[in-house]
Amino acid sequence: MNRELVVGEKQRFEARFYLGDPDDDGVLADPTSIKFIFRKPSDVAPTILVWPGDDIDRDEAGVFRVDLEYTEAGVWYWRYESTGAVIAADQGKVIVKAERPVG
């Protein structure tokens, strides 16, 4: 069953960064820097969060997260990318529906 996201919900985006292949005994490690980039439907330009700093949280070595609240309906695009000691990237999109009244 697919779950629809609605305006007002938050979603956690977690990223794990490895030295070496994660499927072949790769070791979690901190990159030199991380960007979490997202664009909500009404934005012309994306919002860029940077670690160290901004609202990217480090849970442990190599494990980072961003909690994103959906404030409007439409297609939201996101991307993680890192530089330095560990170079990696991942991206995707989320479809957010307008809230539905109950009753």
C-alpha cells in the first residue's frame, strides 16, 4: 500500500556515508561537507542546507539526517551530496497532496 504524504507532515531524510563499498565492509565516515538541497513546488531556486552548520543533524560518524516539513502541495525535489573524504550523492522527489478535512 502506498502512503500519501499531505501538507503539514514531516519526513526524515537520512544519509549514510561510507569509506569503501557499504556492501563490502565499508566503514561509516564523515564527509568533509554535506549539502541537502530541496525545492518545494512554488520555489524558483532550491534551498541549500550545509553541514557543518545549518539544519543537517549528525547522529553518529557517517550518519546524518534532515527533517523536512511539507508546507504546500505538489512535487518536492531533494538531493544529498557530499565532498572531501567521502564523495556520494542521492536524490529523489516526493508528491505531497493537499490536506483533507475529516468528517
